[in-house]
Amino acid sequence: MSINICDLCYEVTVPACQDTYTFDTGLTAATYYTLILEDINGNQYNYISTPAGGSGVWTLNTSYFPDGMFNQWSGSYRITFSADTSGKATVGDEELTIDGGSYFCIIMKMVKSTLVYD
């Protein structure tokens, strides 16, 4: 499946270096999906899990990816979801419902975290 990023991806900007990132995807709860994360160089990483609760909220746990991957210099990641949980999925084709719109991917842009000092 070819994805037209401009038309079909939900864009979100997130702070770098977090332990988890949470997305409201509209995917069916208690159903396993493969999250396919693609970096700016075309490298793909698969993560099999299920949305939490009954609302389709997905939590991306960064401990399942290489150390330092989600830093401020990472740029953007394209995230898609697939019902294929064989570990061989290369592109997701699950439709996401986010903020009332229909999308086939999420573009997650990493930005520098704001430091707070006491």
C-alpha cells in the first residue's frame, strides 16, 4: 500500500526522550496489532501490542526500541498499524480515527524537551 503522507497522516509533535508516547487511534481495544514505526532513513521497527482500555488509546513504550532512538535530532517517524501480528508486517493498512478524522498513519515529530528546574 502506498501512503500519501500529506493527505492520510495525522501529524503530532512530541517532546523527545520520553519513556512512553500515547496516541488515541480509534483501534479496537483488546485486539492485537503490529505498530510499524519507520524512521527518516526507511528503517522499520515492529512492536506488537493492544490498545489500552475500551477507547483505542495506544501507548508506545520506547524501551522496546534501540536506546536513544527518540531524541531531539531524530526528526520524524511514520507510524502505521497492521492486523498482521506475524512479525512480518512491513506496512500498516488499519484506518485510524483521530480527532474525528480518518487517517492511515501518524507522523510523530520529535522536538527538544523543555527542562524544568526547581
